[in-house]
Amino acid sequence: MKQADVVEQMAAVNTDIQEERRRQNAKWGIQRHSYGEWLAILGEEFGEVCQAINGIHFPEDSKPTDANNLYEELIQLAAVAAAIAEQVKEESEA
């Protein structure tokens, strides 16, 4: 893969993360939580990433209720991590 292709993919992924952050803010408003609460939210998203990966590697063991869109779950995980980073940055600048 060429460097230009990598840069283009990075931009597309970052755009998807930003769109997910906007969707989250539209749905729940700007969230501020304790780090313990954030950890629980992040853990839930990470669990969905794990479900999607397990579905790829162990399809016979997956359940219909398991997350199955790995890309979408990774974007959601990254967006939650970004929301936490936004709060950390905000608090460090206060």
C-alpha cells in the first residue's frame, strides 16, 4: 500500500470517528463522567469489538445478539475514547 493510500484511509477513518462523535452528542448531549463511569462505557464498547472479532473467528459460537460489524464497533470504541480524551483535555486546560 502506498503512503498516499494510507493517508487517505486515515482521513476516512478519522472522518467516521468524528461523525460518530457528532451522533453521540446529538443523542446524549455532551457527556462528562467520572473516569470510572467512562471505563464502564469504554469496556462495553470494547466488549462489542470482541464479540465482532469472535464472530469472525468462531462463527459457530456466535449468538444472534452479538455485535457483528467490526468496523462500526471499532469506530464507536474510538469515538468513546475520543470523548474521554476531550474531557481530559478540557479538565487540563481549566
